[in-house]
Amino acid sequence: MIDYLALGLTHVLIVIALLRIFARGELDREEVLADPPVEPARPTPRAARRRRRRKEGGDA
């Protein structure tokens, strides 16, 4: 008797878990995930020199 009760209880719990999973709304939609953020490319040495020149400001 206890064997049937334990077996039946585990199967009922599995069915309940499956019903809860399949009832979720997230399973009905296919959303495209956003692309991961892209790291900016390293500036070339020429661009870095230009940026440094602009920051110095000269004799103001």
C-alpha cells in the first residue's frame, strides 16, 4: 500500500510540475535577445595623438 502511495504521489507531483511549466506564457513567445554590448575599438595611434593635442589646448 505504501509503495503505491509513494509511487502515485511522485507521479502526481511530476504532472503538477509539468502543467505549471507548460502553462507559463514565456513558452509561447520567441523574443530575440539583445546583442551583447560591443566594446569600442582601441583608437589608432594617430587618433590618440589628435585627441591629446585637442585636450592640451595650447597657450590660452
